[in-house]
Amino acid sequence: MNITIDWLTKTTIQYFIKKINDGLSINRMDRCIEINFNATAPFPENLVPICGVIDYLKEIGFRIKVLYPKDSRLLQSGLSNPYKLPLNDYDLLSPTNRIWRYNTPEEVFKIVSAFVNHLNNKIVCAKGVVESFEWTINEIMDNVIQHSQSKYGYIMCTVYSNSHISVAIFDNGIGILQSFKGSKYRLRSPFDAIELAMRENTTRDPKIGQGNGMWGMKKIVNNNKGVLSITSSGVNISIDEHDTVLKHELKDKSIRMKTPYHLGTLVDFQFNCNNEICLSDIFGKNYEYTNLTLENLEDNQNRINVKISQFSFGCATRLAGESARNLVLNYLVQSNYSQIIILDFSGVSIIASSFADEFIGKLLQECGFIQFNNLIRITNISKENMSIINRSVMQRISEND
Ligand SMILES: Nc1ncnc2c1ncn2[C@@H]1O[C@H](COP(=O)(O)OP(=O)(O)O)[C@@H](O)[C@H]1O
Ligand SMILES: [Mg+2]
């Protein structure tokens, strides 16, 4: 059967499933599907469930051929062949705009670390944003493993130029309503199930969970004035930035073949990286987030050691300098401006002046002389690199006169 998709919207997945079911009701023997994507907009919330369903159809024996438009962003997203671990490090260095398939806690850890690292390099985030992002995707990815009974989870994350991050996590599992079967909760509708899951301390099984994942996500997104949407067991609940709740049932309840999308779960949310998130407002005054990235960089004097030679993006371009600056600015925010950051240049041969300007020149400009002087140390730097940095800093200072 042939399916053509011209637009990608939130309802594309329903259209797609309806087409498959229509095709199957005409010819149940047709196990070949050709999908022609004319659309380009690669938003996580529509790509991830389509990817999950395609993957499921392949598992149950369908042969799927996907035609992509010239714009290869869809192809690169892994829509018909999601990214999987282990793979070469290169793909983990730019983890966004790709769909990742996972099924173990180790994979969750690697994928989350890659996202956090990427975010730290890409955008200077307001206080609490990176930590909340890390906490939330960990919880929701883990829910797939703990509760969905699906073979795999699928995640995609996109960082937009307006400083919004969009995340979608999908599974072909049993859905939230079904997950509560056998628990102490008696639920009638899938809406009640999603709402119950978002309540504090509500878990299907206290031996497995504490029931804070979905609740915490809702609180965090709300605190950030972000948006959240959960689709599970055939219904959707969306919560906007004003905390307005919208509920709707997915169309096409009539279709006979139960598709994984109707049963499974899609969680998608957007954060605004410029809006501070106060985790202690949510989890209580004494709550302290363990920032593993910073902890791993701390030396025995509580200073954060940044090894410039380990930058995956190198030291040769303006873009690399911008990533390095974003990283240090994020570490300053995350450490509450209370820890010294050491920029260790050992093992760095020669840096480009554009890198030096974008990294150190602009960092100094952004922090101001006093803060830079108090919190940033440059060590193990060669004479050549020192003079390159000195020159670019002088130039930047004189520019401002
Ligand atoms: N992907 C999912 N598939 C099925 N059920 C889910 C999924 N995610 C969450 N749930 C249900 O929602 C409940 C609440 O989830 P959460 O708040 O993360 O708490 P916990 O994971 O500690 O149980 C889970 O106990 C489970 O019943
Ligand atoms: Mg959980």
C-alpha cells in the first residue's frame, strides 16, 4: 500500500495509522508499505510516534519503504531507522534532531548525558533549566522501561533558535490506564489514569516507584511556563503555559486493528531555556540537585576543572569558541557563581584567534573584569596561546572604548 504524507502535524500519526488500517481492510495480505514524506518540518512530537509505529510494523513483519523529500533533515532524524547504541561517538556528539531508540538504563544514561552536554554547549540556560531538563527526561525515559511493557522507548529532542527545547518520548506499550490494572487504584477512563499518574506519590506499585516522575515533570514544566502534552490509551491531555488543561479523545476509535499508538504513551513537553526553574519550590526547601557533570569535574579544592583539550568541537573556529563560552557560562550558573572554574590548556597545541576571541574575549566581556578575575583561572597555557588570547582580549576591550 502507498501512503503519502504532505503535512506533519500532531494528528499525522492518526492519519498514518488510519491509512494502514484502511489498506489492511482492503487487502489483508498486503504487508508492504511505501510511505512518501513530502513534508519537512521535523518536530519531535510528530516524528517520534511515527518512528515508533514504523519500527513496530517492521517488527511484526511489514516491509516498509520510506521516500524522503530532498531536504534530508527527515532522513537524518532516523525516522525509519532510529539511532541505537552502541555506535560511534560522533552521533552522540550531536544528539539533537535525531530519534534514539533505547531499552536499558545504561542507554538512558548515555543518551541523557549526551543531551545535557549538548545543551550546555548550545545555549546559556537560566538557573535550574539544565538540571530540570536532565531530571525530567531521566524520569520519563525510565517510565518506559519500568511500566510500558514495550520493547523499546523512542526519544527526540530539538533545541530551537528561540531558546526553546522540545522533547518527545514515545513507547508502543500498554498505556497508562492499563498500567494501573492490578494496583489499588480503580480507574474508569484513560483521562482519569493520566491525571492520577500526574498526582504526587502515585505509583502503580510502591515496590517499584515513588510516584514522583510524572508529578515532578508537570510541576517543572509549569514552573518554567512551558507546555506539556500526554497521549496514552487513546486520549490526550495538554497543559499550556497558563496551566489551562485541554482534553480530547483520539479520532478513529472505530478502527479495528488496535495500533500501538492508541495503547502506548507519548509524552512531549517544551521548556523555555530563558525561564528560571526553582527546584526547591517544587521539591522542598532542603532539596539539592546532584549535578553529576559538575561533580565529575570538581577537584579536591572544590574547583571545576575544564580540560580544553577534551573539547569535542576543537579550538579552531568561532563556533567552537562560542560552544566553549556557553559551557563555562552554564557552569557558572549551575555552580551558583560560587566555585572557581579552571580552564586547563594543557595538551592544547595552537588555538585560533577567532576561538580565543569568541571564548575568552567575550567571556570576559560577559562576566565583567571583577567576576572573571574572581572565578576564572587559566592554567597550563603555552606562550603562543597566551599571546593569542592576550591579543584578542585587548582588541575586544579597545573596541568597547
Ligand atoms: N510509559 C508508561 N507506560 C505505562 N504506564 C506509565 C508510563 N509512564 C507512567 N506510567 C504510569 O504512571 C505511574 C506514575 O508514574 P511516575 O509518576 O513516574 O511514578 P513511578 O514511576 O514512580 O511509578 C506509573 O506508576 C505507571 O502506572
Ligand atoms: Mg517514574
